[in-house]
Amino acid sequence: MGLERHEPVAGDVPVEAILARHTARRAIYVGPIVIALAWLFRGPEGALAATLGVAIVVGNFLLSGAILS
């Protein structure tokens, strides 16, 4: 009968969740650098804003990966 339009080809492997976790792992290395640079250029308020921004981006990646899987 063929493949349906929304039928996964590779089986039940949650590819989106895996990609989201791998991207979030990279934030462990990049996040502190972004926060430190924000601290240098904008002070404690900048570091707080950068921390919040990194947390929102990582959370968005993880949530979208979980929803799409």
C-alpha cells in the first residue's frame, strides 16, 4: 500500500528529541562563555539576562524535541 504521509520511515527512534538533547549539551560549553561576556560588557544585570536567555533557548529546544517525537 505504500508509506502514509506522516508515517515515520526509520521506525520509533525519536530523532527530534535526540537532536534537541545534543544541541542542549552544547549549551553547557557555550552558555558560560555567553554569560561571562554579558557580565563583562553589561554587569550583573547582563549576566542575569544572558542566563535567562540561555535557559529559555535550551528549554525551547528540549520541549520542541519532546513534542515532535
